[in-house]
Amino acid sequence: MASMIASSKVVALGALIFFLLVSYGSCTRIVNFNASHITADPYWVPARATWYGAPTGAGPDDNGGACGFKNVNLPPFSAMTSCGNQPLFKDGKGCGSCYQIRCLNHPACSGNPETVMITDMNYYPVAKYHFDLSGKAFGAMAQPGRNNELRHTGIIDIQFKRVPCIYPGKTVDIMEGNSGWWMPMRESWGSIWRMDSKRRLQGPFSLRITNESGQTLVAYQVIPANWAPNTYYRSNIQYEAFGSAGGGQDIGSAGGGQDIGYAGGLVISSAAGLSTEILGIIGMICLASYHLHGIEVP
């Protein structure tokens, strides 16, 4: 595999960080409909939005969803969540994707963009792109004091665009082999972290993650020298706040969307569908509180 990567190619290592606890749910069917046309914009895509759950809540009654996230009413989700139809949910591959949304054609709309994350699914055929939002996210598109007025519409035309997810305070470093040197990575897209190099990096690779509380998690040589695409690499370490280490089940390949059991540690997976010649290594890291849910980099 290493022979496929020329020394002049950019080598990247990505890390996707989530606190996960599997809890399946579904979005409710919305039927009342009164949509209006939205003028085309080269940077914004037209869609339709509905909402479900409590008016100021996170959507699912159990604060979970089909993506396997838990406590989506708490940071980093903060109830700004959405179900996505197939082009957004992507059979689970769209989980954790962030989008800016805005509404323009209702008197209560503020026109200001708000950021939501895909945490659940809804395949009911409302539109080509359908965001079934939490009550809080739907109301957030309104002018101050007009949140309930906007929610009473039930369904509206909106615009959306993909944006990076912002998780402030986290840093990721990588160590090459036994060099003893930690090299900082930079946030590339959302929670994808990368490091560009003029030469091919040599495994095994160690990763060091520092969270917003200043706690550091180190996985020594967790990615082997003979790494392979579509493969999970797992360590049995975790932040102390998550409980005792270990106890993980077999994970398998990414993107399966299955409940894979208790695993309170660090999981790393090379992403599928990317050119190893150009990108080299791309990994996925999940910091799981109790359960892990298979997710593929969108």
C-alpha cells in the first residue's frame, strides 16, 4: 500500500470526534404544507423544512436519533439538530454533517443562517432535500420574538449549504513512528483534521487529542505501519470521565450504521472511497462515552 503513495504527495490524517451513545429514533411525518418559491442562489441550495418534537426541544423524545448520538440536547449539538432525507442522511454516512440553513419567504423569517447537524433520518417524500428540524432549530430561523409564529407554519421553503462543524477547544497531534515528536494537525473540514507533508510519513502513528477541558488522550501507535483502507484501528484508552477502559466489541468496517455495543475507548478508521495516492491516510476517531455507532466520513 505504501508503494502507491509518492513522496511528493500530500499525506493527510483526519480525525472525526464525537461523543456517542446509541439510541435509535425516528422523525415524525409532517403533512400540512404551504410552500413558496425561493430565488436561486449560487451558494445556497433550495430545500424544505419541517419540525417535530417539543417546540424548543432537540427533536427525539429520548434526545437520541438514528445516527446513534445521545443527549443531542447538550453541547456540542445543543438541540440544533435535524433529520435528513436520503440525500442528506445517506444511509447513515451523512451523520454528523453540518449545514447552514435560512428561511427568507415568510414574514417571521430572519434571513440569518443557523447551523444544524444531521443526527437522525426521515425518508418521507417532502422534497428533494428535506430537513426535519428540532423545534429549537426551526424556531431559530425566526426573527426575535417570532419563533412560535414561524413554527406554526409547519413547513417552509429554506436554503441550505454544507459548512464545517465547529468544536472549539479541541486539538489533535500526531507522532510518526518512534520519533518522539508530536506534530500539530490543522482542522480541515468540520471535525476532519489533517497534516500536509512534503514527504511520505512513516507509520506506525500515534495520536494525541486534547479536549476543551484540557484533558489529553494518547493512543500510541494505534495506526500500524501496514495500515489498510476500510479498516478500524482501536485502542482501549479513554478519558477518565467516561469510566473504565476497555470492554469494547468487535467494530468491523465503517459506515454500517449498526449498534456495535459497549466500547468506551478510541476508535480509528481509515475512510473509504478516497484516493490513497493523493490523500494517503485519512482516519476517523470517535471518542465514545458508552456505545459506538459506525460512521463513514461523508
